[in-house]
Amino acid sequence: MKKSRRQIVNRIFEATGIGLIVLDLLVFFALYQPLGSKVDVAERQHQSLRQTVRNQQVRVETLKKYEDAFPQVGKGLEDFTANRTPARREAYSTAAHLVHKIADAAGVKVASIAYRLDTTQHNDPLERLELDISLEGSYLSLLKFSHALETANDFILVREFNFAPGGDNQALGLRLGADLYLTP
């Protein structure tokens, strides 16, 4: 009987051990694995949010730099409109003086200058005075004139540039269209 009692006790321990292993497997697959995947998802979300916060901090720093530079931009814009764009009442004389001064420096002859104020309604803070200039001279002199006009202190945009035969045999003609921007 001793043997059978021992066998019964062994079988109880074996059944208890197997039950604990099955319970352990059930807990692992039912609770631990889904909880682990939820933890991984939460960790990825946390890393993503940290990266978003870092990106936003960089953006805030950039915007702070712009905000700090904003007063200087306003001063620069005031300086630009004061020094590089003539007033509307001075536009024609400024344009004529500029063209003749550059033409004399480049060694070209001004054949004609036509002015036209752009009266179309734009939402631009500046107005445009269209210039149509006809010139005669050597190729290098005409290029020197056009370069000097583009790099002049006034805000001028060259929009047309056409070479043509000049009036003299030796001269070359240039028809140049430009816009001089003005303060209203």
C-alpha cells in the first residue's frame, strides 16, 4: 500500500506540475504576448511623439530667428523703397537721367526713349514705369549699357532685349524694354 500511496502522491504532483505548465502557457499566450505588443505599439507612438516634439522645437527656433530679424527687415524695406525706387513724381526725370548717364558711360547713342506708366490695378506695393529704349553703338558698348542698366542702384527689370541693324554701317541697334519700379 505504501507503493500505491507513493504513486498517488507522485501522480498528484505530476498533474499539479502539468496543470501549472498549462496555466503558465495560457497566461503567456492570453495575457503576456498581447500586452507585450501593446507595449511595443505604445513605445513606437512615444518615439514618434518625441520626434514630432523635436521637429516642432526646431521650427519654433527658426520662427524665433525670423521674429528677431523682422524689425531689421522692415528697416531694410524702408531703405529699399527710399533709396532704390523713385517717387512717382520723379520717375520720368530719374529714368531719363539714368539712361543718358549710363549711355554716355558706355559710349552708345540713345536713339529714342518711350515712357508708359502701367495703370492696371495690381495688388503690388510698387508701380511700374515701362521704358522702351532704342540705342545704337558697338556690340560691346551695348552689352556694357545693358549690364549697367541691370545693375543700377534703382530697381529696374529688363524684360526685352533685341539686337537690330543700326542706322550707321558700323553701328548695331538695340531695342531694350525695361520696367522701373516706383513708390506710389
